[in-house]
Amino acid sequence: MAKKTNNPTKRPAQAVPQQKETSTAGIPTVSAVRDALIPAWLYEFKFQAIIVGLLAFALYCNTFQHEYALDDTIVIVKNEYVHEGFAGIPDILTKDAFDSYYRQFNSSNQLSGGRYRPLSILTFAVEQQFFGAVPKAKVDSILDRGMSYEMKSKAEQKFLSNMHTRHVFNVLWYVGCVLALLYFLRYIVFRDNHIMALIAAVLFTAHPIHTEVVANVKSRDEIMSLLLLCLTFIYAFRYYENGEKKPLLYTAMAFLFLAFLAKEYAVTMIILMPLAFYLFNGFDVSKSIKAALPYFAVIAVYLAMRKAIVAPMNAASDNDILNNPYANATDPEKLATKISTTLNYVKLLIFPHPLSSDYSYNTIEYKKFSHWSVWLSLLVHGTMFRYLVYYFKRRSVMAFAIAFYLLNMLIICNIIFNIGGTMGERLIFHSSVGFCIAVAFFLYKGMEKIQPAKTGRMALAASMVLITGLFAFKTIDRNQYWKNDEILFAHDIENAPNSVLVNANVASSYVNRSEAIKDTAKKRADLRTGIKYYNKALEVHPTFVSGYMNRGVAYLKLDMPDSAKANYDMAKKLYPNYPKLYEVYYNLGVCYYLAGKVPDAIGVWQTVLQMEPKYVVAQQSINTAIMQMQANQQAAAQAQQQAAAGVPQGQPQGNNGK
């Protein structure tokens, strides 16, 4: 008599079982049930890997010529430790991920809990070493110079060329990630049905919500995190499969530690690891927890190390609406909005349109508990939890899918941890694994109910072609907008018209673009358009320091120094320690001077000396301006004397014209 199985994915009546192999621990290693109606080659890992790997590469190869966008500026472009190459690695390993950027703005940690994610940044530094590392003494000149998409200088051309290469590496990392995911699904989650594993891997690979993760180089931390978590699971199970050989255990623990260095999401392994042992190895609860204890030790070591490295959050940052999007909400509104926002992720996983690079303040409005989305979200996630318990009792793969989704969602939903933002498409990267596992399970099981079986298989194939085709179209289309900030935000302003950051970035693109325009009328038109978007950003966020600073720059380019000064004064009031503010004011003084408003120029330069007494150029300019004023006064006095003597202006005294 055949042994009864608890795995609901088997179909003994219509399947040709593959011979099972068991390890010394009694764990099945190859037990996939093969459907006679599906080609045998489609079950093989190498063919599935080719399908998934080529799909990932094909979907994202159109990002190879992309530049930098969004947080690439903070993590790569303006990160001194990355520019230093190998020499910057010690700082990368011992400092907050944004330490360099904070230092340049005379600030400190602005995000709750900090961001200790050195692994992906370390890979950027390694890449930079081969591109050409910058000596520590010259790094500041690189950071001060800035970059522009017009590639005016050879240095800028080289930098953008390097970014193209980084995008290639990002896609290769993604290919590696989806291959590891496929192996993880076949080896552990769907060991009894490798077609389900392929379906889940294909859905994950093609899903458009992952475009931010792959097309934005900074998000390599997400890719590396999931890749390393999959490897952790694989080696943890191999440890028992191969007679509990210690090197395999140590390898699994090392991968988990690296996963933590990639991103903090690995903390979900506190539950996911024993859950996987319980569901897929047949351990009881006690043995599952005991088997996970070595990994708990890794978690404890990481948390202790993280606590010693990450600095406390700057207290003032909690009042900044850009770092704490719920700062202006009441406590009930905070909770209601957070609950409601989780529903947005469900919607985007099911229907990934429209997509946006930004969901910060004020893209998502505050909600009250009377809003329907709050209760729908509670219903949806409450139902998930109910079925988690239901499937857990039956040791079903669906328990793992739901747990994977919910646990990673808890990390990013702001209810337990303040992540410094409302939501982001990259943040759902890990949770989407659980979503894809669940869809693959129900899609396959649903098609099994169609009779005859051949029709069901054809329906399954047609469904996958349709879903993958739609996902692929959206993914390829969305990728094009991630080329750089200018293109990205010009497009996303349509989907996030009330976002402070999107409006500010669109404004900056107009102001920066005006530099390359020779036609005066067109240049001034772009500057005024930029000011219009800055006005919108400041209307939503009246204490937005960068908005005032950049709007001041736009007014300065329009030769409107009084308006520029009003903006600079406001920024100075809000943030007196703004980096190199004295240089900004010095340029304002130059604008006054060129406009013939010498006393105003002197007044501004005197303010510069109050901010930075050692700024010699300001004192020299004051001296020059005073000398000019004196010369002008002498010339004016001479002109008055000539007029009083009846001598025509411009004609020397004593000249009788003969």
C-alpha cells in the first residue's frame, strides 16, 4: 500500500513518480512527481535555469546604458568610501551606509535605526578599484565637482561609462539571484513538484514591481539579501541531508551572516528557518527550533555588531517630514495610514500599474479609521493570517508562502519598525517570493481541475505565456524611465503630483538643463518652470531646506538676487549648518556686484565673513568693492564740480575746443 502524503501538490492518479533518493537523515532529496503530459526535459534543473536566467537577462538588458538615479547619488556618486576603492572598505564595514553623505551635509544619522548594509556598497568599492580608485586626498574634489548627464568633461564621461558597467553587474547579480531562488524552490519548497517551482521562479523573475531593484544600482542590497537567504536555506537543509557534516552548517551560518550585511531583512529567519524545518523536513516543533539555534546565534552576533556601529538618530530628524512621513499625523491617523498602505503592496503585486519611484510625503494621504481601505487591509491580512494557521496545521507549502510574505511585510510596513518612508516598490522584493509561491500553487492546482488533463496543461501553459508576456512588456517599458533622475521624475510626476521629492527633482532637472541652453528666452522659461515646481514642493513642505536653496539658485540664474537672497535667508534660518553656505552667499554677492548693487554686495560678503572668517576671497572682494565705491564717489564729485563750473560732462577742464 502506498504511503499517504500530506503534500497537496501530488497527483498519483496522473503522474509517473520519479525514483526517490533518501539521505542518511531520511530526508527525500529527489522526489519530484512528473506529469506524463509535460515534457521530461522541462523538469530538469539545467533547462529550467536556462529559461529563468535568459528571461532575467532579456528583461533587463535594456538598462545597460543607464546612468544613475534616485539613491544612487547618496550610495555611489557622493560616497567617498566607494570612490576610494579598496582603501574605503574599512570605513564601509564600520560605518552607516549613508555616513559619507551625512558628513558632507554636516549632519548625522537621520533615519530610525540607521542603515548598516555594507555588503553591496563594498561591491561598489571593489568595482571602483578596477575602474580607477581616487586617492583619499583627492576625494573631496570629486564630491564637490558633481556630475551632469550632459557628460561635459572626460571625468563625467568616464563616470557615466562606469555606471553603465555597474548596471550590467546588477543584472548579473539578479540572474544569480533568480537561479538561486529556482534551486531553493525545487530543492526545498516544491521538492514534490518542480513545475510549480519553475512557475513561481518565472513569475518572480518577470514581475514588473522588481524594476526598481534591478534598474536602480543602489538596490543591489535587495538582490544580494535574497540571494544569500536562499543559499542559507539550501545549505541548512544540505547539512541534514548529508549526515550533519559541520562544514555545511558553518557555510549556512556564513551565508546568513552575509545576508544580514546585505540588508536587515534576514531577521525574518528567526521564524522562517524553524518553520521551513517543520514544514519541509518533517521535524516536530521542538526539533525545528533546536535545529535553528545555530542561526539564532548568528542573528545575535549581527545585532550586537550593528548596535556598536550605527549611531543614534539625530533627534531633529524625527520632525522632518521627509524622514518621518507621519510627523504631521495624529496617532490614530498614523496607525490607520500604515494599515491602509500595506494594501497598496497587494494591489501592485496583483496589478503592477502604475509604478512610481517615490511614495514619500505627500503622495499617500493620511487615512482615518473610517476609510474603507483600512478595513479592507485588515480583512485581507487577517484572512492571510487565518490561512497561515490553517495551512501550518496541515504542513502545507502555503503556510511557508504566507509566512514569507507577512514576515517580510512586517519589516517594511512601519507598524513595528519606522523605515523612514511610507512605502517603496523595492521594499516588497522579498515578500513577493511568498506571493509568487502562492500564485504558482493555486495556478497549478486550479488547472489540475480542468478535464481532460491535456486541456488543463494547455490552459496552464497559455496562462503562463499570457501573464509572463504582460509582465515582460511592463518591465521592459518601465526600465526605460530609470535611465537617470531627469527622465525618471519627469515621468513619475504624473503618478506622484503631490510628492515633495518628485516636484523638487523635476524642478532641479529644469534648472540644471537651462545651463546648456543658449537661447535666452528658452533658458529663462526653463528656469521659471523649475521655480514653479519648487513652489509646489515648498507649498507641501514649508520647511524644505533644499527647496529654498535650489529655488534661490534658480532666481540667481534669472538675475534676481533679491529673490535669491530671500530663499537663502530662509534656508539659513532653518539649517544654519548647511554645508558651504558661505560659498552660496558669496556667489549671491557677486550677482549683486555685477548688477551694479555694490553696497548690497558688500553687505552679503560681510555675512559670508561672519559665517566663515577664514574665507579670504570675501574680504578681498569687499576691499575691491569699497575701492570701486570710492572711485565712483570721486568720479561723481568730479562730475558735480564740472557741472558747477559749466564744463560739459566728458570734456576735460581747460580744453577750449581749439
